Amino acid sequence: MLILGIESSCDETAASVVKDCTELKSSVIASQALEHQKYGGVVPELASRRHCENILSTVQQALDEAEVTADMLDGIAVTYTPGLIGALLVGVNFAKGMAFAAGKPLIPVHHITGHIAANYLVHPELKPPYLCLVVSGGHTMLVEVIKYTEFKILGTTRDDAAGECFDKCARVLGYPYPGGVQIDKAAQTGDAKKYRLPRPRVAGSELDCSFSGLKTAVINTVHHAGQTGEIIDAPSMAASLQKTVSEILTEKTELAAQRTGYTTIAMAGGVSANSGLRAAMQKMCDKNGYQLYMPPLSLCGDNAAMIACQGSYNFLAGMTADESLNAYASGTAIGEMKETS
Ligand code: KG4
Ligand code: ZN
């Protein structure tokens, strides 16, 4: 079974061919990150325009590298939610046109379920059910992966995502977009005990988290230093932030594991590339005897291999769409969308 995956939810135009769910045949990513860096973040209209320009060549390259032609595919999977609406529409419309022209099934994929599936590409022994910590630029959630196509959200952020918190704090500390990886780098040389940062809790909902108070604390500390002429030790602030975020996420995951009884834990999403978080999660899992699965750094961020992989499972479960498929910026939570049926 050969599935083509297409991803265009943010600032990466990506295409990939996956065989039999987990065998990666090709993965092409045309990143726009450097272009958006000039503006300190993703400019939605610019992202849509670049997707328009890059999508055909990206898909063609993915097919060529996999040595397949469109007629050999069993289905075309595409991210249809969540993300920047103009960006998503480029991928969805391209996939619809291609599926129609080639007479192939169209397979909608929820971006977050794709991030989770990235693990199957490198850890074929990982099989549902298990617990997954999803940490990306727009989402932070603890997900019970019941089946390959069935998910339950156990906890989520009440405000900012962990990635958003990293990116905003990096910006105020003077690091370029995308800031998460810069925080990670800077933290290597900083003193994580230098700044004491708050650990906001969500009353009555221990598996939910909140990062806006933490973000505000970092921003206020930097602004206050600017007013008093104090020099902020940026690497130490980065290290303190990384340690705080890692501890919050690790504690929540440990609590979710204790409550559900899962001993198999996975991580997914761009922030799962964070070295401090990876180390903290590994330590917590070793202490408890849990098995931890993490995607390699190359599959943590946005890519289409994860969409082709999850698309393969959706296809096997009969989750295809007709030509009326639309894109949605948000509002299709993974616990209440088609993947649950
Ligand atoms: O999953 P992703 O590529 O896109 C979304 O679906 O949002 O995640 C992007 C997020 C950004 O906030 C980026 O700064 C963060 O992942 N990120 C990191 C690291 N690498 C990427 N955050 C912390 N440490 C990293 N090493
Ligand atoms: Zn993503």
C-alpha cells in the first residue's frame, strides 16, 4: 500500500510517500522559516503564497524520490486541520485535484494525529493503546491513543501552547524566529537556577496546564531589567524557562500515567525536539519503569511523512473524504472528529 502525504498547515510545504503504513520511501520539506524570520513570526498570507509556489514541485520530488507515479498510489492524504486557513487550503485543494485527476481516494488527516504517528515510522513496536504528550507550536495536550484512529484528550493547555511560550520568550530575549530551538541552544550554557519562574496550576483540573503566566513572568522580568538598567543573562533565563516547562510537562505526564495505568508513553510535536524535555521525560520514565518513545529530531517538526503514515491508518479504517472536503483552522478537536469513529 502506497500513500502520498501532503502537509501545508503552517510554514512548511511537505510531501512524502509511505509504504505499508510505516516504511518511509521519501520525505521532502520546503521550509519557509528563513523568510518568516524577517518578521519575527509566520506571516499567514506569505505562507499561503509560498505553498502555492512550492506545492507542485515538492509533491513531484516526493514521488520521484520514492520512484512511484501517481497511478501507483493507493490514496492521497492531506492535513485538513488545524493550522493557518489559507495555508491549509492550498494543500487540501491540491490533494483534491490530484485525487480527482488520478482517481484515487482522498484521506483527510488531523495534523496532531499526524505528529503522534511520526513515532510509528521509527518505532514499529509502538502500538496503541498508550499515552502521548503532544507539544507543538499551537497545541499542548495529553492524549490517550486508544487505537491508531481513536484518540481521547485527557488534558490540554488553557491558554498558550508550550511552543508558543518558548517562541514569545525567545523573541523578548532577542533570539530569532523560530525561537524554541534557540532557547534550547542558549540553555546549554545557562544556569537554570538563576531565575525563579512560576509554575501555574489549573485549579481542579490537574491534567490541564497553563503557560501564559510563565510567559508573562519572563517578559516582565526582561522589561523590568530594561527599565532598571540590569543586564538579563539570556542563556540563564532560557535555561530556567526550559527547566520549568520541562518539569511541568513531565509532572503532568507522570500524573496521567498514574491515573490511567499506562506504562507506554510517547512524545510528539515540534517541542518534543527540546533536549531538556527529552532528558526530563526519559528520567521520569526510567524512574517509573515506563517505556518512552520519542520521534527522532527530523520527525518532531512539521513534515509530510507523519501525514502519510497517519493517512495510511485512516485509509485502512475507511476514513476517506469526498470532493467536498474543506479545511478548518481549528474547532475539530481530535477527541470529537472522525478519527474517533
Ligand atoms: O509541531 P511544530 O513543528 O508545528 C506546529 O504544529 O505548531 O512545532 C513548532 C514549535 C515551535 O514553537 C518551535 O519553536 C518549537 O516547536 N520547537 C522547539 C524546539 N524545536 C522546535 N521548542 C523547544 N525546543 C526545541 N528544540
Ligand atoms: Zn505541527
